Amino acid sequence: MSGSDRAVLEVLFQAALSAAYPETRMQHLLPEPPRGRTIVLGAGKGAARMARAFETLWPHPCEGLVVTRYGHGTPTDRIEVVEAAHPVPDAAGRAAAGRILDLARAAGPDDLVVCLVSGGASALLSLPAEGLTLEDKQAVNKALLRSGAPIQEMNAVRKAMSAIKGGRLAAAAAPARVVTYLISDVPGDEPGVIGSGPTVAGGADPETALAILRRYGIPVSETVQRAIRANAAPAALPAADLHMLATPQMALEAAAAKARELGLTPLILGDALEGEAREVGRVLAGIAEQALRHGQPAAKPCVLLSGGETTVTVKGQGRGGRNVEFLLALTLQLQGRPGIAAIACDTDGIDGSEDNAGAWTDAGTLALGKERGLAAAEFLANNDAYSYFAALDRLVVTGPTLTNVNDFRAILVR
């Protein structure tokens, strides 16, 4: 195996990204054309790229609207793309969600409604339930993001506060045929969790949502509680017509195939690792040391691959994201151990709310930091891993990738 640690790690990340783009699988999963209109609706960080792929592959007329994160748009010919805020929703997202719901309601029995859903759709497709305001949703979203709650619990609350999630978009489109294409960013690839399931029934139980808010000490007014309880889930929907275009496992398998080409033994540790980012970093550092010292659970040269979505309970005031926090904890745990390097990136190109996808590290990271007067442990304590890796020129910056299959982590053991 040749090439620098950084070059090898970035090649593996690019292989994972390539497997997360929607074009390849979508062309084999197109529905029969309808007698009426084809209406394309969607939301998520990958929604613009999915819309472009669909209109390129679809040889019939189509129209519609998708909403994506600011900076994640791409030119389209027939499907309108609107940008809005993520992870905390804004008025642009609320307006787009309202328009999308109106388009669904206008569909007739001869029409085909194509829904494009990817990670980020929960925040972008933000239409408050009756009795709730956008400010209510913004406050709850901010609190959940800082609480360390896993994505499943966050989305359960979002469904309960929404007029469009939890199958409500599909209910609005009835009796039209609804076909949904998904790019998964959630552990387990559960369709009802991806984007809070706008076309998938279930999971919008008010009492469950209120219990989650209580568990994390997030106060809500009596007015908000009443509105959540009054937001009934939709009646039974027709069997969902769902197609998964990309998943974290697909991305990891593509990276594993590239690793074999490079003469590395790949070991996929899991596509759905969760928990506090710094704790996951410490655990994976221990596994990497075992591989280095004992050839277990894989013989070196090897690469340990994993995906999923860790969380960060924010206590400091620094700049960071879950991937750089994971990586800094791993770096501290390894203490400059020769022969181990790693990369951790969000496949949407944005780690948290910063401008980087993630970062990379190797045996020289801590020594370089000390030379520049940087105490890595202090940066980690302040949730400021972004600033640490930025000072060492070890951030990975891709710009928006227009897809999202969650986090990608690779630990190279020479």
C-alpha cells in the first residue's frame, strides 16, 4: 500500500460518498408513468440532487418543489428548488413546507406524487401543527440539539409538532399514487425516522413526544402541550411504496471495496454506532490499538470503518461538530501512537453547523499541537475541536455534497 495516510483516508471517504449519490439506483427504480401529472415533492440535504437526478431520468413531463439547506441547491429545469435553514427551521422552510402540502392536496387520482426524502428533511420541512408557532418549533429544536438526544427521539418530537410529518404528507396526497425515494441518514434505515417520515405512517404519538421532552428537561408551555396532544396522527394509509437509494451500509461497503484495492484489510464495525462522540472516539481508539499490537480484530495493514450518528452534549462555548469531537477524543486516547491515522466526516459535507465535513488525524497531531501551544484536552473540554484541527490545517473541507448517509469514520492501521 502506497500513499500518505491522509491521501489513503480521503480516497476511502470519496469512495463512500460516491456510493451515496442517488443517480445509479434511481434509474432502475422508476415507476410507471401516470395518466395524469407527475408531481415531485421533497426535502433534505440531498433533495436538490435527487430532484435533478429524477428529472434527468424521467422521460415524461413533471413539476414540483423541493426544499434543501442553504447552499445545498443545484440547477434544475422542471422542479423548483427552495433553500431554507438547518438544523433550526426558519420562515423559508415553513413557507416551502406549506407550498409542498398544498401541492400534495391538489393531486388527483390519476396523478403520481414522487416524494424525495433525505437527511435534514425534519428541520427543512417545518410546518407547525395547529396551535403551534415557528418560534415554538425553533425553541424545541435548539434545546433538543443541545441535549444529546438521539435522532430517533428528536424526530419523534418533530413529528408530534408537525402538520406534514409522520405520514401527513401522504395523507394529503390521497388518492394519488405516492412513491417515495429515500437516502438514509439514520441508524437502522427506518423509513419512518428518515426526515420524520412525511409519507410513512406511525411514530407521531403525542405522549411519547412529551415524555422525551421531560426526560431531557426541556420545558414547554401548557399551550404547546395542548397543541401536541391535539395533533392527531393520520388515519391508516395505503401500503407505502418506498425505495432506498443510499444507506450508510452501502457507503461503508464501497469504502471497504476501495480498501481492498489499496491492499488493506477492511473491517466494518457497524453502520449505526451511536452515543457521545467523545466516548465513541475513546472506544474505537482502543480497538485500533488492539489491531496495531495484536492483529485483532483485523490484521494490519487494515482499516476500521464505521458509520452512524453520534451526539454531543454541549457544555462548552467552542466551535465543533460530532465528527471533529469524535476525532479529537480518539487522538487524545491514542497519545501519538505510531502507525494509526483516522478520518471522520459527515457525508453531507457539513459537520454540525461549520464549513467543514470533518477532519483527519495521525500520530503527529498532538506533537504538532504542542509545538503551537495548543492543549488538546482543553479544546475538547470546551467542545472546540473545530478550532483545534483548523489551527493544525487538518480540517477536511468538501463543501455541500448534496447527499447525506450520516457520518463516515475510517481508522487506518499500518
